[in-house]
Amino acid sequence: MKKKSFLDFLESAFPTKDPYKRKDFGWVTNSVKYLAIRVSYILYLLGINANQISLFAALLTVPTFTIIYQGVFEQDIYLFIFGFGLMTLILFIDFADGPLSKISNYKYDVGNEVDNLPPDIVFFGTLAILGLLTKNIYLTIAFIANAIFIITYQRSTVDSIPKSKDWLLKLIHSRLSLLSVRIYVCIIFPIVSITYILSENTGEVVAKILVIFYIICSFIWVHATLQKKIDIRNSN
């Protein structure tokens, strides 16, 4: 089967063509997307589909977090930087597999789940390490449970947050919130990790403050979602 030209590929994979036209996204995000589209086209020419690259990214999380863990707790900044570089590659793949999925002639029933798997593992993994940085077993267990809460309950109850609590969405659920991939995974997590590597006591304190803050936010989230009620008496 004859492969499409890059322009024909764009027509199907990214009709906007120029990522920088997306004014609601920042310059950094659009630049990453610009590069990801071109990588997607190369993968398309090689016959690699979106699910294959997503599964590769998911498998890559195993050595990635092994290296990050060793880098942090052995306080080896170069090892951590290498692991963090692998993690950014996994996140970049998440940008690249989107255009690939759109160019395909068919769609897998579990395509969305496979696509979300690598970033979800990255998100959970960074939260787990943040919990471990507290060096407190109770906070660690509580925060790992909190990470599961964020990935399950919080994500599925966004529409249950009342308008009076919009600030909560902006704080921990928006694109630039303190729990977003852009802010938490790409900025907060590496800063706390590097702080721990350079000064263990300082990093431990910062990690404890963040963990307690995020846990409090989760309790506020649960309370907010329980404010929205449906009168089932009038639904019958």
C-alpha cells in the first residue's frame, strides 16, 4: 500500500496542520506537538501503529522508574537526570501516538485504554516516589492510596464539582494545576527529587508538605462532590 505524503498525512492526523494556531495551548506544548507530528509521520512510514508505540512506552516505564528510584535514593543526580529523560520520552510518545491513531483505517476497542496507560503509569509512579521521599511509612501508604483515589474517583467525578468550587478544579485538575502532567510531573516532581538528592533533610520536609497538601485537597474534593445531589423522588 502506497504511503501518504506528509501533507496528506497531516490532513487526516492533524487537520489544524500548524500546532501554533492553537492559542489555548502554550508555546512549549505546541512546540512538543510540532515535533511529535513529524515523529509520528516517520513511525507511520515505518509501519508502526499507535498501539505498538504506546505499549513500548508502557514497557519503558519499568526501567525508567527503576533508574529514577536508584537515582533519587542513592542520591546520584546524573542517574536521576537520565531516568527523568527516559520519562520525558514516554510522555513525548503520548504526543506522538495521537496522530498515528487518527491515520489508521481501524480502531481497537481498547485503543483509548492503551493510549492512556503510559502517562497513567508515569503519573502514579511519580506520586509513589513522592510518598517514599517522606520516609514516613504512614504518609507513604496514605499517599499511595491517595494516588489511586486521584486516578479513579477524582477523574470520574469532575462533573460533580459544584460551580462554587471551580477553584478546586483549577487547583488540582486543570491543564496547569498542581496535579497536572505539565506542572506536577514535569516541574514539581523533578525539583523535589533533585532537592532530596542535594539535601536529604530539606527534600524530605518538602515532600511531607506536598503529600499532606495533596491529601487535604483530596478530602476537600470528596466533600465538594458530595454537595451535588439529585432528587430521586422526582425521577420516577
